[in-house]
Amino acid sequence: MTNGRSGGSYRSAISGRYVTACHGKASPHTTVREAAGTGGTSGGHYRSAISGRYVTTAHGKASPHTTVKES
């Protein structure tokens, strides 16, 4: 696993951990690509690993394997 945030990184929607780019590209429905330099100051939002869009808190909590909580 890598945390190489300089060029963007991938995070697993299931575990919340950073994963390799190879794994992220191979598992697009359960990983989210994070752009370089995203500081996460908005806090507490959920993003879909499938669409990449922000979703409601209710949807994020109901779909823990396909959403990532960004803090």
C-alpha cells in the first residue's frame, strides 16, 4: 500500500486505507481516487466510489462498501 499523495492516490471504500494505483484501477467500484493536495477541510462528507460524486450522509452510512467518508 502506498500513501503517495503527490500525484493523487487511491483509497479503499471498504477499509478506508490507501491502496496501490494498480489496485485502485482494477477495483473502480470500491476505490476512490483522491486528487493531489485535497486537504479535507470540509469534514464529514461521503463520496461514492462508483460515481465519484458526493452523496448524502444517509446514503453513505447505508453503503459502507461503496462510499468513503472524507473528513
